Amino acid sequence: MTMDKYIDLRSDTVTRPSPAMRKAMFEAEVGDDVFQEDPTVNALQDYAAELLGKEASLFVSSGVMGNQLCLNVLTNPGDEVICEKDCHIFNYESGSPAKLSGIQMFPLDGKLGVITPSQVEPAIRPISAYYMPRTKVIEVENTHNRAGGTIQPLDNIIELGKLAKKYNLCYHLDGARIWNASVASGISVKEYAKYFDTVSCCLSKGLGAPVGSIIAGSKDFIVEAYRIRKSWGGGMRQVGILAAAGLYALKNNINRLEEDHRKAKMIAEVLAGMKSIEINLAAVHTNIIIFKPLKISVDDALIKCKEKGLLLSIGSHNFLRTITHLDVSFPDIDRTIKILKEVFE
């Protein structure tokens, strides 16, 4: 069976550019972005900075590069970043904080990806303790991937921001799916982002661009991030061809994320009705579903689903993950539900 024959719910990163996005890429005006002369890249960066309410932004090749550039600029070797234990930066970025920036993570046990000020404050190292790492950054992930696409409560974001200011710490948002959080909550991305010093946002997940992320912050921050991006081999030349896809995605594909959320809820509600499945339906905020099969192993479930034409992925230990996206139609969702019933019931 070819990949086109499968219903692919492994991730929203499997989306492909639409014909209209491909047309925008084909027609993109380009220049040398290392000289900051690519007009399409510049247009994307200006538009993204305006959306996020920041002074400036920078187009980077991936979400990992975006997060790591932010951490690198905000810290010095030996510093520490407070985060939630299941966050992407700690689990899925190949140990890059230590490898690239010489910093370590202090993971806290959150609830559905949320850490509170009462948890964070005791974890902040005393400045007088020269024998300890120096706490430098508080990091938040919104939406939270491993918790099932859960949305960070705005009031908690605000309170953590106050705590960061109290201790003169930096505050970073891993907003890979911030667009999903905004559409689902009705809170603008600008409102979410304004409490953070730096923000990283993906263009290549639910928004459907083939590659790329945006980081945003102050002008001084972006100047330094631009320098570090070059040192990491991230300086690209006529990259407006890719930036055009990101610009198209931001202008056309944000509001339609609500459809992905509805599709995820359809699947989650069916799974919640199965005695052979463990799922927290209340945690399905956006387009990600995490569930545990009780009568079959995760590996066997993946095989059986694939045999029937459905691709899922592993969410975490003994849990499966399903992610809806723009390349999955409502008939595909109906077929998905049928396969899930055949496999798990």
C-alpha cells in the first residue's frame, strides 16, 4: 500500500502544500536572505512579528532550531531552564540545550502540561548559591504536545510571567501549536505572546507549510539570534520559496484549524465510549488525542491499524497518539472511526 492510500494521523507534520500554497511558492520573489535581501522572507518576518505583537521575528528552518536559538540567546553556559517534565524541549530535541548551549533543564511534574507558580518558585536557585546552576529561564509549551494538545490557561501564563519578572528571569514560549490554542480558546496569539520575552511558532504543522518556524522577540534579541542562526548553519539564501509557504499559511490556514479540532473531538468521543480504551476526554482541547489501549499492546495496535489503512503514532509509554490535520477529510474521519472500532472492540 502506498502512503497516499493510508489515512495518516501520526502527526500534523505530514501535511503537504496545497495547490494554492505551491502556486505562492512558485511565484515567490526571492533574494539573498543572508544579506537580508529576500523580500518574501522579510514580508513573512514583518507579518509574523505583527501577528505576535513583537518588535521583530526571524524565519528559521525548524521548531527545534527556533527553541534552541531562543534558549541560546537568553542563557550562558551553566545556566538552568525550568520547564514541565513532558515538554518538547526536554524530551524531543536531542539533548540540544546541553549540546548547543551548555545549559541544563529543571523539569517539574505538571498537570496536563501545566506548571504553576507555587511549583516554580521553590525551583528557582538562590543567586547567592554559587555552587548551583543559575536559574535563567522559565519555559512554557502551548499547546502541550505530550499532554494531548492541551491549552495553557492564560491566568497561569500571566502569573508565571509575574514570577519571572520578580526574579529577573527570562520567559520563553514554545508555541509550536500556538495557532491551535488561539483558535480553540478565542484568545489572540498576540495576547498569549505578550507575556513572554521570546516565542517560537511552527508553520509546518497544522498550518500546512512544508518547512519552517518563526521566532519573535525584541529587535536586539533577533539581531543576536540572526548571528547564532548563521553560526549553526541556518543562514539560507533564496529561501523566499519556502517563506512564501509560511506567509500563505499565516494568511489562509489559521481559522480553518477549528475544523481539525472538530475532527479530533469526533474521534475522541468514540474512543471514550470504548471499554477497551483509556482516554481523558476533557484533555482533548485541540487536534491531538492521547489514548491507551487496555486489551492490546501499543505495538500490536499500530500494526493492526496499519493493515487496515490507518497510521497512528506512539504518544508516550503505552499510549497511542492521533493528530488530525488539513489533509484528512471528514470521510477519512468516518473511516478512521470504523477502523478503530474494528481494532479495539
